[in-house]
Amino acid sequence: MDVHHALPLLAGLSPVQFMRRHWQKKPLLVRGAIAGFKPLLSRAELFRLAASEAVESRLIVKNANREGDAWRMKSGPFALRGLPPISKPGWTLLVQGVDGHHADVHQLLQQFRFVPDARLDDVMISFATPDGGVGPHFDSYDVFLFQASGRRRWKISQQKDLTLQAGVPLKILQTFEPEQEFVLEAGDMLYLPPRYAHDGVAEACLDSLGKAQDCMTYSIGFKAPVQSELTAELLHKLAEFVEDKDQDQDADVSSGSPKKMYRDPGQAATPHPAELPAALITFASDAVRHALQDPLALACALGEVMTAPKAQVWFEQAGADWDGSASGLSLMLDAKTRMMYDADHVFINGESYRAKGRDARLMHLLADQRALPASVWAKASSGALALLGDWYAEGWLHLGVESSCDNQPSKH
């Protein structure tokens, strides 16, 4: 992607200009972000996804006539008969991670890769009947709200009071004071920075033939790691690295380096048995410093954490092995695969590999472009080809004929 090229998707701004002027700073309304856009999947296809145990989905029903119980939320999967009738107003179906299950939605997500993949999360699709919504709320992350079909009215506010209502199953603001209001039609898009209060309500909409249009909004969301949670995940990973080293030492009895255990030959008798010994506190501090002693360890742990698949993500393993000899076919990452890299490693679906030289450049290209033509991957070393073969067997990548229009493989 040429990040200096002006895009209709960003109201004529280049990605460089958008990131400098709007990203995490102020909203951007884009009329006709994608001209002539048609929904990438039908209502029936979306409902089928919501019926799958491999897909995260939620049903939200608003009942303005019921005091004290105006909002109800239920988690999927949902059989078709488990959803309210289309004629009933005020309900919303949210289907998460649709880009991992639908090639065209995955391709839509690629248009937002001017933001690092480490921050890019997924595409959630919201289907709503008239008056449906999830109430005034705020997100802790950036979001692009793309109207795929129908019409939705958005009210937004930069208010500082983000107190939430108590006793409701959703994170709904206790007080919402809208400052701006927009009606988004098919093809329009609204970008909102984190913690920007907003409320979107579906409106009835007819096409030129008088047929009711489904209100479908595609939300392109981003990851925003919480520091305390990221710390816990990284320390867990670092502990695994240390444990692996200890196991290697145990296996090599000739190394003369057994696991370092706490010893206190100088411990005196204590009249305060419940007090933590100062030496044990020092031992624990040294253990944490030891885990960080390897200068590459933290980066390696971070890459594994950031590429780890979500709990509900699974891959369909290949029916046959691949020996690296499929001439003329492109390599394509599976839509659910997360692949990143740093100067020393390649990360894919929660695993890390050291990579240098030509093979590293090839892997970087695969991660950036999510595809490699045969003329490129054929130059990989035998070791790299064996690794690609392992990923193929796991279903993390596929062989296929690359299409110039959608960058999706015809799988083999």
C-alpha cells in the first residue's frame, strides 16, 4: 500500500495524513467511502455464521416499554428460530471476527492495513431491525463504522463523563449528551477515536423499488492492550522460556547447571515466622531479572502474544502433506492467520522462529503481503520450505492461484 496516496476511503486523505490528523485525535465522517458498495454477505449468510460454535455472536434486544429491564443480551450460537422475527423492531445481532470466515470481508479489512497488524483486530457485523442498537456507549479502542446497507443514525460526543449505568448487561452510559449527529447511508463511514461516546440506531430504509433494506454496519476494530494484562501475559511467556531452558539443563546432566533453587543456609531462628524473609524477596527479584536477561526474550514473548489466535479460532488441517514442489502456485496465508515479525524473529499464530538473511526477507514479505507468488517462495532454503510445509499442514497457509481482484486463493 502506498501510504502517501490519497484514498476515497479516508475522504481524500492519504493514510499518512489521516494518521497524523485524526488517528486517536478526532472523528472523521466519510461520505461515499466505497462508492456503489453492496453488502459482502447476505442476511441469511450472517445468520448462518451466528449459528456456528466457531463464531462469537451476541443478541441484544431493546424493550423501551419494560421498566427496569429495557436491555437484554444473550450470547450465541443462535439457531435461526432462536432469533426474533425480522418484523420485530429494536433488536441487534452482533457477529464478531467475520473476516476470518468470509473472503470478501477479509479483503475489506486489508484496506485498513496502513495501521500496524499488531493493532488491527477484526471486522464485526451488526444487523439491526429499525430502532435497534446497543445504547450510548464508548469503546476503549479506535473504530471505523462502515455502513454496508440500510441506514443508521449516529450521535457522538466527546464528553468527559463516562460513568456507566448499573444493573444492565451492557456497558451503557449513564448520561449521554450528543454533540453531533449523522445519518450514514450505504457506503458511508465514520471513524471514532478511543473513548468517544456514541450511539447508533437503525432506521427504516427502502430502496428505489420500495423494498425494505437491512441495516448492516461493519465495525473495523483495533486492539488496545491493557498494560496490566499485557504484563501478565508477557511474564507468563517469559516464565515458559525459563522453564524450557531449565528442562534443557535437566536433560543434559553433563552441563553442571541444575535449576537454581532458593537456599538459606544463613537463615537464623525467627520470632516472626509469618514475615517474608528479605532473602526470599531478593531471590524473587533476581528471578524476574533473569527472565529478562536475554535481550531478545521480551520481543519474542510480545510477538507470540500479539499473534496468538483467539480462543474460538481454529484451522482446518490440510488433507495431504506438501513437499514444496507445487510449481506455479502462490502461497496464501489463511484469513485467520496472524503473522508478524521483528528484526530477529518471525511470529505466526502464537509461535516464534529465529530468522535471518534471505529466508527472513521472504518471511517478512509473506507477512506484509499475506501472499507469495511461486517465483518468490521457490527461492527459499530447504529449511524454510520445510517450515512452510508444516504451516500448510496446520492449515495456516494454502496453495492456490492468486486472483488479482481479491487476493484470495483457490485452495489446494
